[in-house]
Amino acid sequence: MKIAVLTSGGDAPGMNAAIRAIVRTGIAEGHEMFGIMDGYRGLLEDRFIPLAAKDVSGMLSIGGTKLGTARVSEFKEVPVQMVAIDNLRNRGIDALIVIGGDGSYRGAQALHELEFQTIAIPGTIDNDVYGTDYTIGFHTALNTIVEAIDKLRDTSSSHRRCSIIEVMGRTSGDLALYAGICGGAEFIITPENPINKDKLISTLKKHNEEGRRHAIIVVTEQQFDVHKLAAEISIKSGFSSRATVLGYIQRGGTPIAEDRILASRMGAFAVEMLAKGVSGQCVGIKDDKLVTSPLSDIINHPKERVELYDLIKKLR
């Protein structure tokens, strides 16, 4: 087979490890491998490059994606999708592997519906893809956030301060949830776990009166203006408060071991599934076992973290 791979949407640490595993597994099994530069944009612009085993040497420890990535809103239109199909077929490509998140999955599903063999791998720090326990990049981003929380706690305790840390996640609160538990946060505010502001401030006031020296609040982005909340907490709770927005620092950096292993397993598995004729599926990991699920079942299907949200109530 001739197999192409692209990375799409937001970059995530471990994407390069997945590309490496895809290319080397493919070559080991007798396939011809290609990369597509800058995601679906490169697919539309016919920017393919051949990939040999030596071309992916040294990629395991590099963050981001060596193939590049881009967001292409017009890819939802069928005539645009047909341009992509034509480019793939003109190149003699038999199958495509897409590494990305929910938006990337939609593009993969569209190509599958146009009868082109496609499989997807979850690569996003948000961990917001249904059908898998974890996505490539999540653990590395989580470590970055936990390190920041630990450092902020030191200065918060010194100054009797409430620190608010805003993390990525958009419509998914997994980064805030896991980081908040790992960092000992008093409050974790996510789309799945909104908190009444007045109750939060009254609880902080009580904690201050009890003599606690610091408080940590971890919040998923786009919930509210964290700087305004910090100002209000400073006025009403007795704690001085500061907000820190971690931003894109969460996406970068060397992927940690969990992401390298996960990406390598998923990449090799995707090639094996294509060789068996699988299409319109996404790779996932459930209870440490690699699985595939239909893309049509995954898109727009939210994850549930009931057990962990119950846990934070006990640890507050």
C-alpha cells in the first residue's frame, strides 16, 4: 500500500512519536509511506513528501509536529473534500492516517464517506476525544500544568494568597480536573463542574478565617474572566488573589514517556488496521488495550468523569 499521514488542528507533544511509529511500521510491513505538510491545508495544496525510516530518526523527543499543522474551516464543504480526494488518488495513495482532535476527525469521516480509506489517531492535549481513555499529548500538558501549580503554591503560601490558574480545554475540563487533583486545588472549575461564584468566595473567606495560608483554583479557559474573579476574591475573601493564564506553554515541550509510548502504540496499530481494510474508524486505548471505534460514533460524544468529579468534593 501507499499510506499517507497528516497532523491537524492544535499540535500536541507526541505527534512526532506517532508519525515515527507509522512510518517505520509501514516500511517494516512493506508499505510506501508519505507525509502531508501542514494538515488538510497541505492535502488541498498537494504538498506530499516521501518518508523513509531515516527521515523520522530523532523525532521521539521533539514536541509539536514536524509535518506542521493548520486549521482549514472550508474543508467541511464537499467540493473542497473532492479536491483532497483527487490529490490523494492522483498520487496513488491508498489510505490516509489523520492525527488530531475532534475537528480533524470530522475531516477524516468526510473522506471515509467519499469512499477513501481513512483512519484517525487522537492527538490533542485537551483529552476531549470519546472512545479513548487518553489522547496523545495530554499527559505531557498535564505535567506542565502540575509543575506550574506546584511553583505557584510556594509563592501563594508565602504571601497568604489565592492563586487562580487558567488552563486549556475549551469544552472539556480534563486538564483542569486532573491537574487540580494532582496539585491539591481547593476548587476545580470546568464546563462539566461549574461553581457558583458567591459560594466560592464565601468558602474562601471561611478558609482564611480558619488560618489557611493559601488556596489554589484551577479553571478551564473560557469559563469567565479570571483576572476579574481574582480582583473580586481579593476584595471579599480576605485572601490576596492573582490569576495566571498558562496559555500555549501547555502545548509545547518534550513529550514525556507516557505520551511517547501511547503514540508509538497507536501509530503502529493504525498501520496494522489499514492493512486489514479498516476505514472510518479511530484508534483509542481502553483499559490499556488498543481498540477502534467508528468515527461517526465518536464525533460530538462527550466524555464522562463522574468518579473524579466526586473525588474532588471529598478532597477540598
